[in-house]
Amino acid sequence: MSSGETADEDDAHEFAVAFGRGQFTTAVGLLSEDGHEQLVASYPDQFQDGELEPTAALEAYWRGLYNQYGEFVDVGAITVDDADVMVELCFVDGVERATLEFDEDGVADLEFDPAYEVPDYVDHGAFSERNVMVDTEDSELAGVLAVPDSDCPVPGVVLVHGHGIHDPNGTVGATKILRDLAWGLASNGIATLRYEKRLNSADVPDDEYTLDTVVTDDAVAAMSTLADADDIAADSVFVAGHSQGGLCAPRIASRYGDAAGVVVLDGTADPVVDPDNLTWLRYSLDVDGVLDDEQEAEFEAMRETFRRIADCEFEPDETIRGFPGVWHQSHHDYDPVGTASDLAAPTFVLKTDRTDPERQPELAEMVRDHYETWQSADLPPGSRTEYYEGIGHYFQPGPAPVTQTRLFFGGNVADAIIEDITEWVLETQSRATESE
């Protein structure tokens, strides 16, 4: 770059074009010595799996942007402020801004600061929110109740998190899946209660670390909290769980005893991983499923671990895959499909498929098989199963194949998901009212 105290717009443009076009080796060559270290150091920890090289960090950012916005188009406005440069990266479906820091030897850092954006289907004038506390047997969990403006009691949905430690919004990067769902449904006449996951503010002892303690018990308490709230039709309380929450949703409804319906948002039909069908793992290690020798060794080691779990070859207090044995045993003790089939209330299963069938044929087949397991289940009358091609696990549309880094850049639950859940909840409530 040109020497001096300020960055050069041409140098910023050169780096941005190389990055946007996926020319990662070229872009890394424009980094200064400090830039090599700082690029990796500033990469968000939440999306980092093991050590990263600068080239891999740039590619991970690029894949996340591609997943969120599609193909790169061009570099937009460039603003120079001493040693910092703001650069607009323009894609087919959106713009993301990056900050480049320069030193005398080149690009010293690359950072993004994506922010959550309210989806277009949200109408803040149609509902109001208030903070509530979900009382469990041993603690209180902070929650947010969104209630539509209505002259009569409205149906309500408790929203249950996926795997991990989550705030009431289900925040991952700039993505807030539970807020999208809450506001989208409340904009359409359905109340929602979202709450912090127990693990967000408290530790669970290893000997108590089960699906019930971590997920089910608190969700049951949340359903009671929602049913007791003003303006809520107590006989029209539903549970909707995402991923791990979807896995547990039938059990939550069963334990609550008076659920109006269950919504399974991409929850698996089999809580125990089949060690002979780890297609998902292979493609998580490489988007094309082509592993090098080191990755293949890692894959086989993980297969052996999953085999131990599947065969119950562990002690209750043994830590395996980062969780105590009682956690894995609680998965063995639960059948989500069978539980849903035994309920009096119907279930709506929404399964997603954002694979690339040409690059990931085995993964596409596996995802379809998972859907068909739910589709063939003997679910109660009024149940529904839907398969959403081109929509990913967080219910966002976009290009495939997907990587986790896409969530760093935000995005929202697709309109069609809000519309379909709204339609099913209201129709289910109507049928129940007519049958009384």
C-alpha cells in the first residue's frame, strides 16, 4: 500500500475485490504481518471450531456472506478515516459493511459488525410486549410475553430453544430466531412466550443433566405461565420447539397435559445418533464431504464415540462428547415420534432442506429420509408435515451449501414459515372450538 498515516482507497478496493471474488490467497497476500494474526484473533469465537489460518478465516466469512446474500456483485462505497476504511460489499440480495484497518505494511485487520434487522412481516402496532418470570420449582427464568391487541382471549405459543445456551430471543450471531417467531406470530393474532434457557444463567449438576432438567421441565412451567396470563385463551396454549426444543416438544406437551397442539421446528425423529449414518458429520467437516486423512481419522474417532453412545457403553457419571452419561441416557429413554402419536393434540412438523443435491447428494438423501420418518408417523387427526426446500435449519432461505457462519451475519425466519404456523394454529384452535 502507499506509505503514510492514512489508508489508501485503492488498497482497500483491491483487498475487497479479492475477498468478494473468493480469491483468498490473493487477499491474504495483502495482509500485513500483524494482519495475519489479528484476522484470526478477531474472528468470532462462537463460530470458530479449532484453530484457523488466515485463508480459512476469510473463506469462512465469505461462505457466511454467500449463504446470507448470494453471489458477490461488486464493491460499493468506500469511506476512509485515517487508518480505518469502511467498505460496502454488495451481493445479489444485500449489502454488508466491513471495516479494514491498515498499517504501513497492508491490511492489519478485517472486522464485521452485523446487526439484527426486524423482518418485514412484523407489525409492532399489532401487539405489545411485557416482561414476565417463568416460575420453576427451583428458579425463575426471565421471559418476554408478546400479546396481540384483541378484544377477546387469543391463542398462545410457548417457544422453546434449540441446543446450547440461549437468551429469550434465541440469539446466535446477529440471528434471533425466537424473536422472529414471537413477533411474527404476535403480528398475526397469536400470543407468544419466549424465555431464557436455564443454562443461560445457571449451571446444572452433572447427575441432573437430562433432557427433562435442561429443557422439558422449564418449558412445562412456561406453558402454565402463558395459560395463566391475562388475555390468553387457557385452552389454546401450544408449544413450538426449535431443533432440540422440537425434539422435546411432544414430551413437553405430554407432561403439560392440556396442550392444544405441538409445533416441531426441524426437530429430529430419533434422539440417538446412528453411528452407521453420519452423513451430516462428514459434510460438517467439509461442505463437499471430501475429507483429507486427518479429517477422516477425526470422523472415524467420532463414529466410535457415537457407537458407544448408541450401545449405551458409558457410565452415568462419565463425560462423553462433553456431556455426562445421564444426558445420553435420557435420549435413549425418549421416543419423540411415539410420544407425539400418543397425544390427543395434533402436531405440525416443519422439516427443512437447504442442501445442494449435486454437491451433497448423500446429505440431501439423509435430510429427506428424516422428513419421511415424521411424514409416515401415525400422528393425531389435524396433524401436518411440511418439507421446505431451500430453507435451512434456522428457517432462513438462501443459497446452498450452508455453513454455520451465515448466522453471524443475521437473517430472518422466512415469511412462509410464519404464515404456515399462523394458519395451522388458528385452524387447530377453530376445530377445537367447533368440537366443544
